[in-house]
Amino acid sequence: MHKFKLVPMLLMIFVLSSSIGGKEELKGDTTAETVVAVNPDFFLEGTKVSTVPCTLSDGTKTTCYQIVAGTPADHDMGPWCPDNIADGAEAGGIWLENGEVHDVDGEFIRNLATFYNDDSWLMYDANGDIYVTNTEEDCINAANPNVGEAYKNFCVECIPDYIADVTRTWLIPTKPVKLTKSAYFARGGGGPGGAGGRPEPGQRPERGDRPAPGNRPERRQEAMGFGPQTRGIAFNGVEFSASAPVDNILGAYTIAPFDDAGGHINVHQGYHYHAATGVSTQIKQKDGHAAMIGYAMDGHGIYAQLNEDGNEPADLDGCRGHYDDVRGYHYHVDAPGANNFINCLAGAYIT
């Protein structure tokens, strides 16, 4: 199983490159640009794709692809929580903290009090066995934002059996419509049990849903409003989700790890990703450009963070997008440890 042992200096480079990319204003005249339509054949077996009429956020009446999917067909889900503090990295998933990816092995669980400098962390018994949610009821209760003392110091693991009948339906334009004003994502969604909703008019996204300073659209690019919560869709039909509500999870003295693909399960949301780790299907590019990993909700392509030369493109705008003649306007995801994919949408989306 693919594990992450990332060198801190490389991660520092990743984070720095992510934070300085968003200075380019969205272009007002896009008529001369190449526009690349969504290719429905990129979606894998197990997803159902059909064409339906739709209206976009800018009022454009067009057609959209309706994509219905359940769990991924291109990789296994899990594991998430190790059973004992003696377990190695292969027994657990990953955790995202301060821009870094950490293996959730037994040692990580054993050292949580040191890691967070808080002696209240003790997620295992005298035998070294880790407290793990082992029923669907436990999964739901431990993920509640108002979780009680009964689930303090639990590793929250929701397994695929709990979502056997869960499918999600997505709509993306068959051909993207680039706009001159970007749209921030609606807040909410994210971790196990995470719910969300469209903010009230005039309400700003919470801190975790706004791009970091220096990596957001400039003031000249007034956001046109709040878009969807979901950032995009992988080729296996799995959601690229909003940032996981890590502060809420940690505030309850719980850990809800992601598997090596960057995903975990919410019984309402199904299996969803919080990081792009290179495990799900990627489409290699012929010119050394970063591989394609899916589509954003506005129909623009989403690509891995780094090109084949190991560098992030230097000209990313505040949404983490840029343009070239081959791929048209497209996005590059944030570093795996950032708990983020893209910062906003540069195109019209389905309302």
C-alpha cells in the first residue's frame, strides 16, 4: 500500500509554492481561448453518465453530464485506524496536519499527547489496543460535532459496509463556461458526519474554506457569490470534498484518518476525498504536464499539483488555475497535506 514518508523540506516547498501562486486576475475576454469539453469516456466503469438539460449559475442554458456513482472501482478503501500501538504503517491510513502528511500507525497514536502537546490524548488501553469505533452507531455518534465524553480519545473509522447502498449524483457542464469573476465555495461538508449548507446572503466562508492570504483572488476579482461545497469529481465518481473540519475533530479528542487515497467515509456523504495523493486514476499527459485526475464542478479539468519536473506551475491564479492551449483553463490541486484541492471556481456551475 502506498505510504507517505515526506521530507519536511519538500513539504515546505510544496506549501510555499501553494501560497504564492494566486496573483493573476481572471481574464475578462476569454473568446480567443481554447475551451476543452468534458470527456465522458474518462469516467470509469461503475459510474453512470448521461446527458441532461441544465442551467448554469450565470444563466446559461446548456447541457450537463449527470454522473451517478458509489464507491471507487480503481482502488480499495481503507484501512484507517490501526488496532494496536505496535502496528506498522500498513495497518492505518494518513493524517493531515500543518501541511504535512503523517502515517497513522501505532506509534502515531501512541504519541498523540506529544504530537499535540496535550496530555488529554490517550487513545489506547493498558494492552496497547486502540479505541476504535466498531459499529455504525459508534461511527455516527463519534462524528457528531457535539460528541460526548463517551467517544473522547477514539479513532473514528466508518467502514464501506455502512454505505453499501449510498450513491451520489453530480452535474457538471458538458463544456465549461469561463467567467470573469470567481465563486468561493459554500462552507460545510468534509469529515465523517460533516454537514453543510449555503451561507446566508453576505456571509463569508469560514476560515477553513477561504484561500490562505496571498493565494486568493485579488480584490479586483470580486467573487460572484458562493458556489457548491463540492470541489470536483474524480474519474471514479468520488467527490473531491471541502476541507475536513479538522479543528472540530481534534476538539473532541478524536482522530478520523484518511486512507492512503486521501479518503474516508461519512454515512450520509459516502466515501470522499480530502487530499489528492496519486492513488486514484490519473491520465498522463504527453508534454510533461501534471496528470489529469478529474473535473471541477464547473467542467474545467483538475490536474495533479506538480508537473513531471517536480514543480508546481508558477502562474496559478487565486483559484489554483491557469491556461494553456492544450488543456484550456484548468486547475492544479493543492499539496496533499494542505487539506484542500482548489480555492474557488472560475467557471459557471450548476445551481
